Amino acid sequence: MKKNKNLNQGDMEAWFTKINAPDFYMREKGVLNLLDPKFKECNFEKKELVLSFEVKDWELNPEGGLHGGIIVTGFDMTFGLLCHYFEKPNMVCTVNLSTTYIQPVLPDDTVEYHARIISQGKNMISLVGEARLTREHILAATATTTYMILNKQLDIPE
């Protein structure tokens, strides 16, 4: 598979802005549409991405906090989109994802997921991340993950 070699800070910002647009075809259905992440920032040199998610009522657990599965999904989405950018047009998939919960996330919170690639090989990518609440910049959770680079292309219209 031939990888896109025209990667830089400007291209990265444009790509994440495009996939965050309400009319982006992958937002028509599914988890991307339901969680509705907002692009906050990215850093090409550091291979970092920050997405912001507002807590929605349907995401709450019986105790009234953000469900742990939704926290993991926020990590997985942020990690996955960062991997997609650096491996485009190849598809990627999660191999493992380990999450540590530190503080509860409350109904009115906004969570910023900070993801960074720490290792990128021919077949695997390793990442680390933090989920921080915009409220007082509280660290709510951390995560580590590994993604596999697939020998299949993702068809994203230009």
C-alpha cells in the first residue's frame, strides 16, 4: 500500500477540521455522530491530537457520572483518528487499550482527550493518552494502546 507522504502541520489541521465537519460522510451514523467530538488542536512534529467531548445525558451511568465505556470510547476514537492521519490511506484497528480511571466525570463536564504516538512501526503503532476535564484541568483517566496497520485502504473522499 502506498502511503500519503505529503504530511505536515497544515495538512494535519485541515484533515482534522474536515473530518470534524457536520457534513463529513462518516458522521452520518454511528459513534462519531453520537459522541460528536470537537477538534481542539494537533501537533504534527509531536504526533499529538486533542479532541474535546461534551458529556451527554445518554452517556451517564446509574450513579450519574460518565459511563466508563464512554470514556474508553473517547480514547479509542481519539487514538484511532490520530493513527488514521499518520497511516492514511491505510485502515487501522485497535489491538489493545488499557485505561486507568482517576476521577469521576460529571454531567456538565467537557473532556479533552490528549493522544500521542510514542512508537510507529511498519505494522503497529503505540500511543499514550490522557482524559482531562476542562473544569480545573482535572486528570480523569489515562490510557495506553496499540493499533495494527491494516493492508486495506480507507476510502475517504477528498
